Amino acid sequence: MPSATRFRARYNRQRRMKVTVELQAFLQQYSPNGDSVFEHTLPDGATVQTLVRDLHVPEEMASVIVVNGASADFDDPLADGDRVTFIPPLSGG
């Protein structure tokens, strides 16, 4: 079996999880379907940073991260069923 085929077979066997994502304000532009709240599938063991990269959200734009109502960091692991909210930096005064 060619190496690319083996890789896809192994990748498809990985366990997956679904999280609910909320992108607030202008971060909604990074939604894969245009909705501010949506489900997203990730590989088991994914972290907040995995999700940020998967959605192509610039890390500096995800200044406040909330997972299940609690403050979170990029290296925090995610679990099936988590709700992740990204809040952009605020400006003004």
C-alpha cells in the first residue's frame, strides 16, 4: 500500500471528538459555515491551539478563550462535547 494511502487509513481510524465553537464579533469570519456557533470535529487529544489552527484564527485574535465557562489557554486539552468560545481583543476607551 502506498505511504499516502497508509497515512489516510491510519488517520481515518483515529478517534474523533466534536466540540461546539462560538466565535464572537469579527471572529465569525473564521467560521467554516458562516455561523457564529457551530460544531467542529477534531482528533482525540486536540488542544485549544489545535482548534485555533484548524479554524485558521490568528492566535493574537483569540485573546480570550473560554471552555465550558472557564478561562482557558492554548495548551489546554479539549474533550468531546466541550463548548469553546473565542472573544477577540477589545479596544476603545
